[in-house]
Amino acid sequence: ETGVTQSPTHLIKTRGQQVTLRCSSQSGHNTVSWYQQALGQGPQFIFQYYREEENGRGNFPPRFSGLQFPNYSSELNVNALELDDSALYLCASVHRDTGELFFGEGSRLTVL
Amino acid sequence: GDSVTQMEGPVTLSEEAFLTINCTYTATGYPSLFWYVQYPGEGLQLLLKATKADDKGSNKGFEATYRKETTSFHLEKGSVQVSDSAVYFCALTPWGDSSYKLIFGSGTRLLVRP
């Protein structure tokens, strides 16, 4: 049990649609990052938020955006979905004192 | 840019066999190195880490040593159990990066047979 909860666990969208994925972490975890894990691959860093501001971004286009809220929850938004966006999306929150990352179980997105 | 390369799986072993999963990295400076494990239906969990050269990370019988000279961080366990069946990911945090960004390898699936 990592204390990081993601929703929904599975969803199906069609190309061109928009999706919002949600993550809830524990008190004291004030940094959150999102990863995309394609089937059979390792997770790839999308971006990181600290105190509600983006402070690190991987090689993903601007149609991937995020929000972080004061209650330790966050969102990943993806616009204009493409078939290649089909993947498991992982949220990770960082323990403020130890710096350890705690991962949620992920949201599996299928784009048809 | 920085990258991590892992041996391809699946790796299939009998219970109590010795395990080695190879991991090499390409990075500038002194990245921190990690092994994460993903059990079926669960999220990624930190297995062990090492933050400087010659450090040995260990947990649950698993070990890995940070080898700067060979840019490697191979995972070993002396006697695997069926419950060790999972996907193992080697990862690094780039040196000097102020974020908590992790760069992962592609993962190695381990299957342990009774």
C-alpha cells in the first residue's frame, strides 16, 4: 500500500478526444510526477509538479498538461488523443523528508 | 542523453536458483541508481538504491552494486522464490537534476517456477 490512488483504473477513448486522469497522494507529499508506460516498455517521465507549478518536463508535446492542487491531488490531461497515447499512466508522489517516490497502480488508457 | 539498458526477458528460473539481471547505464557524472519491481496488478515499488560509486543497495535478499568503472548496476539474488516473479526495472536519476525524474530501462520479466 503506497498511499497513492489513481482513477479511473481503465478507460477507453477514441482518437481526437480528451482525457483527464486523477491522482491522490498522502499528506506531506508535495511533489508529484507522471509517467507513461507503453506495453512492454519502461515508464517515461512526462512532467513533475511542485507546489502547484510544473518544474520539470520530459519529451512530451504540450497537449499533455497537468494540474496539482493544495490537497495533494493532481490531474493529467491529454488533448487530441492519438492511438500511440494508449498506455498505462503512472502517478508518483515524493515523500517530502526522504525523497522516496511512491507509485500508484496506474490508469490504463486505450485509444481506438 | 542519459539512458538505461537492461537484459531482455523473460528470465525463467527454478525456485532457489541464483538470479542475475544485468543493467548498464549511460550518464554524465554520478547519477543515483535504482531497482524497482512491479508485481502483477500492483504499482512500481522501490526495491533498492545506490547513490554513489561502490555503494551496495540491498533489500529482501536482493543486492546491486554501483560500478562506476563499468557503468553497471546488476541485480542479484542468491535463491529466488516463486513470490519473486515480477517485472524488474533498473532506473537512474540524472546527476545534478533538481527534479525527481527517473529514467527507466525497458524492464525484465522474471518467472520463478516451483
